[in-house]
Amino acid sequence: MRIGLAYNEKPDATPASDAYAEWDDPSTIDAVGQALGRFGTVVRLEADELFPQKLSLARPDIVFNMAEGLHGPCRESHVPALCEYLQIPYTGSDPLTLALTLHKGRTKEILAYRGVPTAPFRVIERIEDLERLPLPFPLFVKPVAEGSGKGIFVNNLCETPAQLAERVPFLLERYTQPVLVETYLPGPEFTVAILGNNGDVRCLPLVGFDFATLPPGAPPVYGYEAKWIWDTREHPLAIFQCPPSGVADSLCRETERVALDAYRALGCRDWCRIDVRVDRFGVPNVVELNPLPGIIPDPAMNSCFPKAARVAGYTYDGLIQEVVRTAWRRITGRDVGAQDAASVHAPTAISA
């Protein structure tokens, strides 16, 4: 088998810049490539301006897609769209799902329509849209189409109209896109790693957030500072608990149910990580979906999907290989191959 690896490699940049926060480090790309080598020849396909030509010439049997894209609000859908154009199979969600989930406003519209709990919100396209905003404070604001903590800072939590009037114009100008304003959810936060398709969709163990580990005075928000500034190899931020301690089993099960409902509502395939936060009434609300989840290989780093997978019994290589196996079964109705299927152990995860 020839398996293509579609990726965007993060250039050298200072932590203060979030321009390429969504892209992957060379170490992550190398680790994924090594895991994919189990299935045959790995062809690296950097998703730059020459990607269409490289993909057309390589003609892999399947593409492992971890590319975040280059430009525009639909950038995450470009690689799978090109794969479909050339009739090349690929892992993960289709272009429609990737475009919708990147736009947090469109995501929440679909969730609300399908009856999946999500915080009340408005999408602000210009300053004038803040007038007569029908949402009570406190409010949380963020760019409508970014990921990996990009544009989410500690002062995005707005307690007053004055703070909102300062923060929204800043985000509108800096990221040149609409801003999502939503009701702040004061309860605990979880992230749910999901694998599978159709009737075989399962949650890996929940990851909970311990906001007490943040610096003194920081709001309980896992944003850019927590992901990329405060959490370093020398001083790791022990913010994640998997499985979370002190959480009622009923809340864990309801969080999983809500996440699975969101997975199906947005048409996710193969895998996705879904962020969930509890409102003041104790109801889990979906914050956003990440169908291109972060997969940093180093266990010392805070990467939620690999963390949940390790607790479920997967090695890092086993997780990557399971995504390929899941996609191949969806596409062909059979395993990648008897030899590969036998050599890659798939541990039992939480089913739903």
C-alpha cells in the first residue's frame, strides 16, 4: 500500500505569535509517518501551493489527512476536496463537515437545530452588531474560524459591556473574520475523543480540565496562553486529568452522549475531539468540534486525543493505525489487510 501523509509543518516562530498555532511540529509529522509505515510506503505530501500537483502525481491508495490548510474560512476542507476531485480515498471527515466545524457559528446553528445543547450566541460581523445584544453577561468571545487556541486569550472573558466593546473590535481587526460571542459556561470542562462510524462509534475515556493549575488570577479558560505560553517542557502544566477525578458517573455519561450527538449531527467520520463545558444548570454543552484533532506524540505534552488513547490502551502508533483501519473499513467494507489487521492491536474503548 502507498499511503499519503498530508500535513502543514509549523515554521520556527516565537510562542508570542499564534499565526501557525494550528500547524504541526516536525516531531509530530515524523511520528505519524513512522506509524503509517506499518501499512507500506509513506509518501509525504506537504499541503502547500504545490499540493494539487504532488497529490496527482503520487496517486496514493489512501491519504492520512492532518493538514489544517493555508488560507480562508474553508481551509481545512481543501485537502479532502482535492482528494475527492482525484478520487483518492482519505481519512477523516469530508469537506462539508470540515468547513462547517471550523466555523463555530455554523456549528452551533446546526447543533441548536438538532437539539444538541450549546451556549446561546451571536456572530458579530461588525461593531454595530453589538448594539442590543440579547445575551446576559458574562460573555466569552473568540474568532469564529480558528483552532488550537488561536485568538482565545485570558481577557476574552468579558464581565462588562465596556470589556466587550474593547475586545470585539480587537479580534475583528486582528483576525479579519467575524467574532463569536456566547454565554459563558461556568461549570467543569471536558474533551471527548471519539473513534468510529455509523453503528460503531465509541468514546475514549474522558479528559477533564483542572483549572486550579493555571497561574493565580487566570480565568478558568484553556486558551492560547495555557496551551502555548504557560505549558512548557521545563514547566509542564498539569491541567488534564484522564479519566477526570471527582466527577459523577452520570455527568460523564451525559457528556459522552452529548458529544456523540454532536459527532453525528455534523456528519463526522473516523475520529474527532469534541470540547464540552457544563452550564450553570449542570447541563453539558458542546463548545466546538475538532475533526482534525491535535496528536502530539510526546506523553509529557498536553495533547488530549493521544492522552485519552493511552488510557484506553492504545500506543501512539496504534492510535494512528486505528484511524487508518477505521477509514479503510468505511471506504471498502474490509480491513486494510489480514497481515496489517493482525499486527495492529485495537483495544476495547467505551462504546455508545
